[in-house]
Amino acid sequence: MPSALPVNVNILEAQKLVGVNINPAVFIRVGDQKKHTATQKSTNCPFYNENFQFEFQETPQVLFDKVIEIKVFHRRTLAFLMTHIGTFKIDISTVYNQPDHRFYQKWGPLTDPADTRSGIKGYVKASLSVLMKGDALSMASLPAPSSSSASDDIEKNLLLPRGMASERPWARFRVRIYRAEGLPTMEAGLMAKMSKATDRTVFIDPYVQVSFAGQQGETSVASATSSPVWNEEISFIEQFPPLAQRIRVQVLDDAKMGNIALATHFLDLQQISDPTRNGINPITPPSETSTQDGGGEECRVLPTLHGDGRSRKERGRQAVPNGESCHPLRTPTITPYPFSVPVHFLNNTYQVVSFDASTTVDEFQCRLNQDTGIRKTGLSGFSLFTDDPTGRELEHFLQGAIKICDIISKWEQALKEQHTGKSENTRTVRLTYKNRLYSSLQVRGESERERLLLAYQTNEAIVAGHFPVNKELALEMAALLAQVEFGDFERPFSAPGSAQTKSNQTLKQVLDRFYPKHYRRNTSEEQLRQLLQRLSARWASLRGRSPSECVRIYLTVARKWPFFGARLFEAEAIPPSPEKGARVWLAVHEDGVSVLEHNSVKMLVSHPYKTLVTFGGCKQDFMLVVGQSKDKATEKHLFAMDASKIREITLLISGYINSTHQQKAAAHHLSAPALMVAQPISLKSKELRSKSPPTLGRPSKTPTLL
């Protein structure tokens, strides 16, 4: 049995950390074990002097391949909002090869693999040591005092092997996996017995896993074969020369009962590199590499490793020119994402999405769509929103070109300006993902997740009174969502006077979440009891129905309303509007802008987008200018509404117009400029400013909050 092998990490201090008013903490990971220091408040030069010991019951060969990873984070109130400052990585083999098997009080330069152009983010002073059984224990000599500056002391005392340059460029390390031969078939275990019983050979499903400097990549899985062919490339981003000695190439079987390692081989970078040149490229033409499986059998894998450079043909194979060095990278092919934030959905669930400093809203949404099974934004109509930092009941649409980090930074800045006192505010930005530009064409190809979220979004409109349903229909739709949310109704409605049961509480919760508020106002206790009883009966009648079936029924009923998916804005018509003095709803939908009666939500008049000459607002007035025909003069419709809603309705109309014209342009192979007929404007003193339409080879830019 392998003896315990201790790895000691002593974190002394950090210097020159980037950032303003940061709370730094150091996180150490060795293999699968993680530990961290205390958090120092409001400093770029924290002092720790904390010691950590990691013990492993493994052989030296396995231990030496593990990586010591030291990361510095700016800690915040919530763990998932921690900001990554920088990382330093070194494998245990490099530490053990040092005199006395240690680095003593050396400065590790911190870099960010997600931003290879940013340079050094600070330094961490640490002592690293690895002691095997039988190693002599010696005291390290203290560094001689120096009168040079602190900057010179750091530069001359870096946590790097002797002779290694202090400036190491970023490089791309490519491992190309060609094929494998001689892999075992299923000759042992339960599957082997089954194969003998059925007189049929059971093959494995192999894939290759490559590990390097704490990073890992995998090929695809080859199905049912002992001689797989991949021809796939795995790339790693790391500084050159790396502080990792070996690349591990492992063949595994993608078994249903768990992945099984079939064979492992280590590529030593020193053996496959040219030591006579500075800035060398690892060079290996495709050749067979022998690996050993668990039974001592030899099988062969064809990998090749090379740096980033132009290639040449050598004996019909691809090789890297001997005279080229690794080039600094501008756009890494594999980048870890140091930040993550939850994105909330209207069904009270959320998805945590990772991002880096350069991630835009479009890229963030693309990653979110892949994780949640939602189509891309142009097909689903879903968009990202933030809450308002001032605490008002507002949501702000995020345009695709903005960076997520900029949004969070400006949101936090706005929050700080609202709370200038000494009290600490614990609010964080809340991102919500929901449908913004609904189109009837989206029904085709709609995913199950999209239907579910649309149902909950429709429920919000019903509860707020923005969707016309009578009391009976509202009860039916509440029961459908109760079946989706809670499943089958367990108990019948309890009799009057009995203790309030759990099912009774659940029914009240269903009413609060899924039944219109205006139908619940001024209800007596008896009326509420009867309402709960009718709800329980309808819910019980849905027993056995699946959530997807209930969502389908719900949307089938809801889509019968002509303005399904529309966004309603409350307004008051003022002269010269024909509906002057009346409280109305302005419904913005895929076909145009409609004016609805406030109480019954019935349509009074509708203005298709092709009839809009212009639109916009000033202060608390919003105006539509409509041109009915060439012969008839234009009409002005003026509405009084909240200033924040004016901005929202203007952006929404613009979004629908641009989306419609982009769809037409794609369908008819025309450009968007030939189709655009309206654009948003600003009003001053209720007078229309004449403005020529912009060139629309791309969607017109509209103002953004953040």
C-alpha cells in the first residue's frame, strides 16, 4: 500500500494585486483537494502566513503528475460573485526536482488564462515543499537582506526553476489523436459472461482523455470497436515553457456502469523537445505510442504533439518546422471561465452560467441556450433582462453587444450611489431570461423548455390582469399550472372547522401564484372556501396528466387570444388622440401597436407597423404618428404614461420592426434598408422633430440603460 505523501504549501503574502478596494483571498488546489486562506479586507497587499498540508496515498509517479494551483479571488458577500484576479500553477514534479525538494519564500506571478493579453495580475509569496519517505529534512537558508526596491526583490525571487525566463509567453499546445490499436474486448466480468452465453463478442466504447497542467480534454467516443480512429485535436492554453513536465494520454471505456481506464501513457516534454534552442517547439511526427493496460498488455495509440506554428510535410506526415518558436496567443481556443452568475426563469428555477471579462450578452445567451435546451434568440424570441438597481419594479432589456462584466459593474455602481451611507447593502444583480419578441412563427420547432417558460410568462400576465379570462377559465388554467408545479393533488379539500391541512396551504399557494389578483379582492371567508373547493376539484380531475401535456393544453387555450405574447402598457389618451381622457392599454405585438379598452381589454383600434410614420416620447408623453394612406393626412396619437415605460415601449416597438424586416430580408434575399419604414424618435415640448431615417444595413442602434 502506498505511504502518505505530504505536500506543504505556505502562503505568506501577496503584492501588487490589480483592482480597487478588493478583499483578496487565496485558494489552493492540489489534485482534488481544496483549501483557502482567510479574507483580507480592502487591500492590494494582504498578509496571510497560513500553512496548508495535503496528503495523498498514492505512488510517486501518480503524485508527481498533480498540479499545485494557487488562485487569488476578490471575495464578495455571495460566493458565486467572487472575482478572479489571477492564477499560478506548477506541478509537483517540478517542486520535487528543486534542491531540498522545495521552493522557499518565492514570488509566484499571477496571470489570467482567460485574458492572455492582460499581463501579470500580481504576485503571491509562497513556500512549496514535497517530502518523500526517507528524504533528509533540512532548514532552508533565509535570503540575504538587500537594499534594492521591493519590485527588484520580486523580480529576482520568482517561483520558477533556475534558468527559466521570468517572462513566459502564452502558447497553444496541440495534441492530435489519430487512432488506437490492440485495445482489449470485454474478456472479463459480467458482460464477458453474457457475451459467451450469447456467443457474441462485446466490444468497448473507447475515447481518449488528455491531461496537461491542470487542464483536461477528451475525444469523441468511438462505438463498439477495439481499433478506433479519431483524427481529433485537443488544444491547451498555457505559458511557455510550462511548469508542468508531462502530458497524460489515457484511453477509457465509456461504460454504462462508469468509465473504465484501459491504458495510460505519459509524454515527457523534455524527451520530445529540442533542448538546443530557446523558445522551442515540442516536435513529434505522428508515431505509435505504447500504453499499458491494467493486465500488462500492450496497446498502441497514435498521438502527436506540437506548438503553434506553420507545418510542413515529412514523409507524408504532418510535422512542425524545427526553427520556429511558440507564438504568443491573441485568441485562446480553450479558456476557463472565471466568473459565474445565476440566470432566473419565471418558473422559480435558475441556471448558473459561466463567463469571462470579454463575454458579451450574445455569447452569454448562446451559452445559456445550450445549457437549457432553448433555441437561439432569433428563433425563440427570448432575451436577457436585469432588475433595477434603485429597487423599482422595472426590468431592463440587455442588448447583445454589451459585455456582461460591464453590466454588473454599472449595476453595482448605480446601487452604491443609491446607498451612500455606511450601511452595507447585500443586493446583487438579478438576471432574468424570458420571451421579449413573440411571433406566431416561433411555434414551429418550439422546445419543451420554451413552452414551459411561455406558460409561466402568460400566467404573470393573467395574475396582473393583463390577459382577458373569466373566473371559470382562470380557475381551470390555475389548476393546469398547479398540476405542472406540484403534480397530482393528494387530498380532498378539508371540511370547515378542521385544522388547516398541508393540502389546504398548497391550494392557497396556488391561488396566490396562478389566480388573477383582481378576482381575489374583497372576497369573504366563505367565498374563499368555495373557491378553494372548486380549485381542488379541477386540480384532482387532472390526476395522471404529465407536466408537458398540461403545458400544451394551457398554451392552446391562451393562444386563442389574438394578442397572445403582446406586452401591455397602461396609458391615458390625451388630445389630439381620438380616445382622449380614457384609460387604455397599449399592446405591442408582432403585427403592430393596438389600443385596448382598460377594463375589458377589448381592441379599440390597431396600427400595423407599416402605417407608423414615427414614434417616440418626451418626459411623460408618448406619441404615435400614423399615416393611413397617401391621400389622407397623418394622425397623431398622444398618451400620458410613466417615463420609464416610454423608454421600454419605444425599444420594444423598434425591436419588433427590426425583427420583422430581418425575417422578410432573409426570406426574400433582400437587405433590411429597403424594407424599413419607421424608426423611433424623441419629442421635445410635445412637438415632432423631423428626422431622416438612418441607413439600416444592420438594425438601428437604440439607447440602453446599462
